[in-house]
Amino acid sequence: MKYAIKIHKISTVDDLENSWSIDDYKELLVRFDFANNDVNEIKELRELLFMAISDRDASEAAAIVLDYKLSDVLNEGQIDSLSYEMLVDKISEEYPKIELHKTLFIINQLLYKAFNGKFPNTKATIVDFEITPARNAETNITKEIVLKCFAQNLDSHNVIKRLFADQLNAEEAFVEANDIIWYLEKKENNYRLTTSEYFMSKNEFINEEFEAVIDFFEEA
């Protein structure tokens, strides 16, 4: 299947909008023993939470936030280990379970900003683009389609090309695509993808406009 892609803008960000809600901040403030029922503005709640977080030991603060976001998938021992590892490693890029990368990024960046850089800084890539299917190509644009197309416009050092060659070549199912791309949003005829800079960095893109021919894995 063939697609034509035109990239409008590539942005590198260290935060994702709307990652944390008012309810999130209020619950975290309770867990940090810093609750304030009189505050309902998200900016003020965030400032209060940063104060509460920075009053704690860094690994202790990390464990509290990790427990809030990931206690349903990680046990106490895993959370404890991550709370220390996050201080020295980019866990949101290195953790073996790709499906947790987005949440770990959101947690990492909250802690990074609350502690004024004590945690490693990680970044995300946002790409605004158009994609046009050729005749007979699938018109329902999925994360797999987008990722396979974009991989053909990334230089040879790109980690997706190195780690997922069989999936890109349709020799294996590409189930990881749904977790590598965090968000795929459609806005009229345009799309926006959000992923980790680890998987796609701005300087890895080759052309602003390109065509890609892709295939899909089929069970024998």
C-alpha cells in the first residue's frame, strides 16, 4: 500500500498538555499530606504539589507518584526500584515494557520540574502532517500505518529501524506500534502524532515530503 506524506511541523517538548487533571493534583496532594480543599485552580494546585513534592526525599516522592499512576500494573518492589532508578536513568525510554513509556514520561517530567532538574530530562516529539492514501490503500489511518510510513523517512540510526526491522518489513505483527506512538489525533485532513524523542527525534527526519510503500503481516 502506498501513501504520500507531507510534514508541516516537528516539535520537541518536555511536557504534554493535559497530562494531569485537577483531580490528579488533588489526590496527589492528599498522598503527600498537603491537601488544600480551598484551591480549585489547576495552576495553583500544580504549584502546591511542586512544593509538597520538593519537601520530600526525591526517591520517596517518586515512589508516591509511581504508586498513584502505576500500582495496578507494578508491585511494591518494582515501584521501589524504579523510584531510585529514575534519579539516574531515563526510565521512560529504557523500561522494557513499552506500554508504560508514556506514563513514565509523564511522571518523570512532573518530578523533573518539581525538583528543578534533579531527575533526568526526557522529551517527546510531536509531528503535524498530512497523509494521503494512494488508490486501493487503506484509508483508515492507524498508528501502524503511520509508523511504517515514517520509518522510511528516518535515518539509519533510528531506534525503531534497529529494533523493529521484522515488524516494519511485515515479517511479524507490529503490535508495539500502538505504544510507540502515544497519541494519533486527526484534525480535518491533518494528523498529529506524539511519541518519545527516543523513538523519533527531530534531527532524524530526512524529508518534509515523501512517499512510502508498506505491507502488513499476514498469518500463514
